[in-house]
Amino acid sequence: MSAVEKVAFVGLGNMGDPIAANLVRAGYAVTGVDAVPGRAEQWAAARGAAYAVTSADAARDADVVVTILPTSEHVAAVVDEIAPVLRPGSVVVDMTSGVPETTRRIAAGLAERDVAMVDVAVSGGVSRAVDASIALMAGGDDAVLDRVQPLLDAVGRATFRTGGVGTGQAMKSLNNLVSAGGLLVAVEALLVGSQAGLDPQTMVDVLNEATGMNNATKVKLTQFVLSASYASGFGLDLMVKDLGIALGVGEEHGVRTPLSEVLLQLWRDAAADLGPGRDHTEIARFSEHVAG
């Protein structure tokens, strides 16, 4: 283990729970905290770790604070709470799928307190978070990333350094843009094929041996769509959020993305049609509805 020993972990949801557990397993002294009453206490009891009621209590005396929260606004609120107790020289590692511009602003404020911040977006889903094989996209100063690299190695299979603060989150949003497009077009292909007399599972098998193979055909169609379980663990509303971030990155840099704009609108329509709390693979149900 590196010199980083005390970790405050803020956000123990679907992804945060197993990531924090892997840090405990690696020997870090982790104090977990979550906005949902009782969740941190239950997590700590199950993982053999500590918990705190408030983020400030968790962050006090921590070498590193890890945040993995729904939005950058949630991160900003937590940082406002913990900033007064953070030790100079400590590091905030934000694993939220956040807005790069907001993250850069938060990082600038922390720098004034001699606290470093890096953004380390994650990809791979809950199952890969459990077995510590997620992909990590890290933005920030190399010296800071060097310091927390052992921590990252404990939770992920590969870390890609993407540039300055915020670039990890930009990369994550663009990754999800590609992923969302692959899933939606694959679902539409299955709908067309089923009406043309093709067996959906045979179609998936063919796609996975042919040039149509993508992440959706490999790990989503059979497992979550054809099974009708819709239980990938990643929310449809979160996908919509990430697509909006991706298009926002394009707008910030003056890049027009007409196909992506249509894609985002379809996912927004799906979210409105299906309602809150849906798994992102339920886009298939929306596509069925649209297809008649």
C-alpha cells in the first residue's frame, strides 16, 4: 500500500459500494458516508470498515477523499462541506460522471487551500466494480495521480491518463455516447429482424461473430434485453445525463454533432416515456413502443 492510508469515501451507491469495498480489501483505512440514512452504517458493518454520519466527519484527517455521486452539483455541495476540515496536501478524487467545467471550478477552489483534485471517471458497470476490473479515465496533475495510483490500481484494471482536470469526465461522457448509440441501433436491428422472421438470439450470436459486434451485443442484449430482466445496474436517467455532458463538451469546443443530438433526444424521450428509476437497457421497451 502507498503512503495514502486514510480514505474518506463519499457515496456508497451501486458503484461506490463495491469500489469502496475493494479499497478496504486492499488495506486502506476507509470511512464511508452516504446521504441515504443508515446506508453507510450498513455498508461498514458488512465490509469491516468505519462510517461517519457527515461528509465532514469522514473527511477529517483523511489523506484522500473519494467522491462518487449523481452529479457535479452534489460534488460541489460535499466539497463546500468538507473544505474547512481538509488537511493541506490532501487529495480529492472525484469518480462522479460529472461536468468537466464544474469540476475544473471546484478544483481551482480547492487549490487555494493547498488541496489537489483529480477526476477519475469509471466505466464497466457494477459487476466489474465488484471484481476491480473497471476502466479508469483520470484527469489531473501527473504528480498527484502518481500519488493516488496505488489506490486506483486497487479498484480498476486499467487507468488511462487523459490530460488535465476534467478530461477524465469528458472521456467518460464520450464513451457513454458511443455506448448509447451502439445499444439503441442494436435494439432497432433486433426489432426489424424479429419482424422479418429472424430469431433474436440467433441475431445476437451472428452480430457477435460479425462486424456488428459492440458492447451492447456482447454484454447487454442477451443478458438484460432478451431476458427482460433490465437489470444492468446503470440508470436510464444517468445515461441521459452523460449524453448531455458529452454534447456539452462538443458545444464548449465548437464541434457540431448532429447524429449525437438525435441520439440524445431519443434517450430523453425514452426517459420521459418510461418514467424515473429505469435501467438504461429499458430503452428497448421504448424502441418497441416506437416501432409499434
